[in-house]
Amino acid sequence: MNTVVRNRTGGRTVSYTCSYVPEEIILAAGLVPRRVIPEARPSEADAYMHPNTCYYVKSLLASGLAEAGAGAAGIVFANSCDAMRRLNDVWREYGEAVPAFFLDVPKKRDRASIEFFASELRRFAKRLEEAFPGARVTDQSLVEAIGQCNRVRRLMDRVFRLLGDAESGISGLSVLELCLEGARSHPAAFGGSLENFLSNSKRGKASNGGPRIVLTANVIHRPDLIVLIEDLGGRVVALDSCIGARHYERLVNADSKDPMLALAERTLGKASCARMEGMEERFQRLKRLASDTGANGIIYSTLKFCDMYLYEEPLMRMNCEDAGLSFLFLENDYEWTGLEQMKTRVEAFLAMIGERGAI
């Protein structure tokens, strides 16, 4: 469905901070959803939050304080981790210029959790209606928004399949750029960009023949690591991050009699991150990604002080290595200031994979 949801609220943008916030509800209200990807230095928020707090969260706060939300009419925080909960608390004290909405997201995906989340989504829709004159979320507007976002998901599925295809010539950098465009664009406009990208993609261009890498991460918002891998002769064949493949996986059931419940099912049922239950399921997914793309290794990248990813890393490493997958753990400070050290480690990792392949 290519219907454009009618803009009833003057084009006002509502930013969201987590992939578990369904942009369809913002879109259905006649507002413009935008995944906020802050650029401020995390250290600029040290006066408001503990220094050993997730650097993405601190950058969000620093950006909001410096730019008053960069023109956003509202911002949505998800109950994704303790750092994000503390950000919501601090924002309500110091970021009053941009109203905040808080969305409670279950950690489980059983029926009770889905039903609870559907009720939470209905509450969120009501709060948007109360906050923005002219905003109204109806079943019809929600179905139209679901159609737009499902269209983007189908197109992005084709993009990710091309990324894993040795004959496509699609680079990890070009896919990251698409993901960043999708985070900042209206779904209708982004769908057009994706169609142009796919129509201009040429098969038959030989790949560099180097190690094929699955890059799994929480937030990857800059090209530094992907450029580093590809400059050193590797090839990123899967981008498994919260603005990458995980964000676009699985469609919403557009034929459901209860679109809000269908949205809850899809959001909780998509590929999970470390804040959700199911580490074994995430490991099995990495194995499938590696198998489907012919990958030789896994690079596991996370932000400093992201407790859930850091907690999961040792077991993920053990499981991957037991399955015969080379594994490299990299930690970054959101500004990627340690690239020279990272270069040495990535170069050694790719060389090790190359030596194993030559045996």
C-alpha cells in the first residue's frame, strides 16, 4: 500500500530513540517520525548524568540540551535500559522545551507481554492525540501507516539480501548510508529512495574476495568501522544493528482486525537485541546470518557502558567460537576516538581468518 498518511499537524516531527518504538503510531497521528541520531559529544552531558553511562544516551541528552531537540515537537523514550530510564528522568527536569513520552516495552514476547504492549501502544497514541491538536490515531490511519512501513521493510529486505550476495557488489558502507537515511526520512520518501537504489544496483561486479564479516552491534551511526573493515580487505555482508537489519525485520500483519495488537506482535517478535530475553535465539540468528551470507567471522561492536551487550558478549563469543565462527569484540565511545588501535585489531582478525581459509 503506497497511500500517504495525510499530514494533519503541520509537519511536526516526533523523534524516537529506540527501534522498539513503532513509528507507525507517530505516522498515523499525522506527525513525522524520525529516529534521533545525536552528534553531540557525550562528555557534554557529564554534568547531568554519571560519566559511566551509555555514551549514546549521554549524546542524546547533550544534543537535546544544546539544540532544544533540533526542531522536534516531541521525543519518545523507551524503557529499553536503565540508562534510558534515567535519561527520561533528566529530560523531564532539564529538557522541558521538548515534551517527552515514555513507552514501556516488555522484555518477554509471550501472549501476556504482547497484550500488555498493545495496551501501552494505545496509551501512547492517546497521549499523542492529547499533546498535538489535530492528531488522531484511527484504525484506518494506522493501517495506512503500517502499509507504508511494510513497503519499506520489503525493500530493505531486498537490500540486505543484496549485501550478502557475493555477486552484487553492494558495499556495507552504502547500506549503512541507506539505514541512516531511513532513520531520518519519512517512510514514503525513503521508499522512493530504496526503489531508486535497487533499480540502479548492478549484479555481476566481483567482490574483493576477502573475509566476509557479519557486523552485529547496538548503535552504529558512523561509517568508521565499516570503512576500516572494507579498506583492510574485508567485506561486511550483514549489518545487524538497531538501525540496520533488526529494525526492518518482519512485517506487521496488515489484515489484522486489531492493528494495534498486530503492531505489538511485530515489534516484540522482530529480531531482538540484548535488552530482550533470548540470548540463545540471538546466537542462532547470527549463525543463520553467517551461513546465509557465507561469512567467515563475526564482529561484535558495542558502546562503552552498555551493560546488556557487555554482559552478553562472553557467552556470545564462546558460542560463536564453538560453532567455528571467528569472533572479534570491539568497544567504542560513540565518537570512535580509538580507531588506530581498532585498526590493528581488525587487521589482525582479518589476517587470522585469511590464514584459516588457506589451510
